[in-house]
Amino acid sequence: MLKDFAISIIRTLREKGHRAYLVGGCVRDFLLGREPADFDVSTDATPDEVMRIFPETYAVGAQFGVVLVPAPAGDAASSSSAHGNAVEVATFRSDIGYSDGRHPDQVRYSKDPREDVERRDFTINGLLLDPVKNEILDFVGGRKDLDAGIIRTIGEPELRFAEDKLRMPRALRFAARFDYRIDPATFAAIQKLAPEIHQVSRERLRDELTKMLTEGRARRAFLLLDESGLLQQVLPEISAMKGVEQPPQYHPEGDVFVHTLLLLDKLPQPCPPTLAWGALLHDVGKPPTFRVAPDRIRFDGHVEVGVKMAEEILHRLRFSNDDSDQILALVNQHMRFAQVQRMKESTLKKFIRMPRFEEHLQLHRIDCQASHGDLTSYNFTREKVASFPPEAIRPQPLLTGTDLIAAGYEPGPRFKEILTAVEDAQLEGKLQSKPDAMTFVAQQFPL
């Protein structure tokens, strides 16, 4: 286990005459009875000393006193650590100046663990654990705040956030994740400094938002984002959903923002990040398409508008092409479930063979549960998915372009039309063999 490996690092460092402790989130999670994802070690050994003691070590932030010590094969096979199968070892330090709102301008190594803790973000993350003596070192009141359920910065809130602006959404994420309150002074500092969040790289902001969406309390996280002023800064398109009314016969729950938050509250656990972002963005096109018609409130073209808006958001946050494609597909297809019971069998089969269709189905389910509650189309689709064998959904083609050329057809745009018609008839069960398909083509597309 990675925990045992981290403890062995501490023992080795102490044998070499150094002080060393477990630190940060792993200590917090131990005290909360949770299984830590990462194990971090804090020590008075410098990076050079750590790398001499552990020859396999590789530097990831040696200029800030941080190196990774990889675990032997098999020691962390079940770990979900962000470091992979490795333990982060950081030298006690104090940080001087943060000109870029992210990295210290200068690092001064220390022999004092208290000095190291005092430059960290939140009290609940500032605890040290001596795993040999099983003792907690608490210089910042972290245990008290854990017991009280409070997120509080270590030291002056504005100073902590000025050092690293990403700490602002992290405070909200921890409050949501653990269902804690945020210290009033800490929250007031976030509200004051919210416009400065743009100093954070888009990739880091994307990753923090993804954690908010997938850790199990996305609804509260986004309520806190809104209340803090950060939502308007990082996702103004979501903030614009507030107060946008919906037709009560379809959405008795309230406006588009309320509906979206209810959706987030129903995300499955564990939740694929693409599904979470698809849920967040599925109705992003409603605010700009809102209109009151004689019969009811309408959002004509909200899917098409939403896809374009979602594409801009995903590009802005530097999503990978693969993730963007899936999230955009979820936004683009989410209204099609209303038609599933009227679809031709060929259309339905093509629909359910989309990549990662299970995410589409899950999005439809929670979309219904967060509005009218009618799961008829969901249940119909799920039953159809279960009833179709894979070869019925994606059968081997009966004809190819080569077959059409051999039959005397000229290559060109018509080929796609012909082959699509053949595939549809095959999916409908009307064609079973290549001769049947050639007869069908001759009748429907004569030379």
C-alpha cells in the first residue's frame, strides 16, 4: 500500500538524522475516517539530500523543495493518487513573495515544521502526523476546525489567497465536499478577491471545477461559487441561468439555474467528468433563446445555441478533444430522448450505438428526475438497449463501395446515400444477405 511506503520513507529519513512527517490532506482524511488518495511527506531534508537517500527519486518542483519518490512495483496498485505510484516529499520551507499569484518568488528552506505549516492553505490541511508515535502535531488549530466543520485559512485570508488564487475555489470545494461551513473572514476575502481568479491558469481552474462536479456535492459547490462571486467570473454562462423562467408544465422545479443544480445533485457516484460537464452545460443555450410565446415559454434552438456556447467554454478551459467531443455530444443529443418511442428501428439503433451511450442515458434520467419526473422514455430506451444484441446494433455491412462499382455504379456522393439506405434497411430487418441488398439497390437506385 502507498501508505506503508510513505511511512517507510519517513523511517528512512529519520534513520538518516532528519525530521519527517505525513502532512496535509492524508492526515485530514485519516482523522475523518476517509481513505486518502495521496500521501505527502514533509521533512527538513533538502531536495538534494532526499535524492541522495532515494536514488530513484525524480524532481517535479525541486525549485520549491518538492520531489517524488516512486513506490516499488505493486506497492500502490490500488492507489488513485494524483502522483501515480509515488509519494511527494517536500522540504520544510517558508515562501517569500507571490508575484504571479501562484508560485513563490523565493523559497527559504527551514528546519522548523511550524514554519512550513504556516505557509499552507487551510487549517484542516495544516496537520502533521508522526506515524511512528501515532501523534498529531497541530500548530494552526486544524483539529478544532475539523471537529467544528469549518474551512478557515491559516493566517490572514487575503494573504493566503493572494499567494495562490486557486485556493479560493478550493475553499469552496472543501466546504461542499465535507459539508463544512466557511469561516466568515475567509469567505469575505474570497468575495473581495473573486475578480482576481483570472490569474489562475485555465487548466488548473478546469481541474478544480471538475473536482467540484464529481466529488459528490456539486450542487452545494456551485451554490457557493455563486454566492462567492466566483461563478460570474469563471462561468458567466451558468450564472446567466439564474432567474430564467421555464414552462411550469415541464419544469415545475423552477428556473434554469435551479433545474441545473438539481441535475448536479443527482449525478451518479462515481461520476465520469464528461457526464458531469454535460449535465452542467446541457441547458446553457436557454438564457439567450428565452422567449414568451402565446402558448408558453419557449427556447427555440436552445440545443444548437447551447452546443456553440459549450464549445466556447470547453475551448476556454482547454479541454482535450476527446472530452470536448463527448460533452458536446451530450449537449447536442439530450433532447432526442423525447422522440425515442416514435423513432424507426434503424434510427433508434444508430442513436443507442453512439460512443459512451450510457452517459447519454444517465443524463436523460437525471434531467427527467430534476424536472417533470416522467421516466417513460428512459425506461423504454433502457429496455431497448438490453434487448438488442451487439450484432443487431452494429451489423457487418452487407455492401461496400467496391460492390457498387462492380455492379456498374459510378463512385461519387450518391454512394453514401445508397449505402446509408442499405444499412437502414438492414437495421430494420428488411435485408438479410448481400443478394437481398443488391436487389434492393437495383430497385431503389436504378442505374
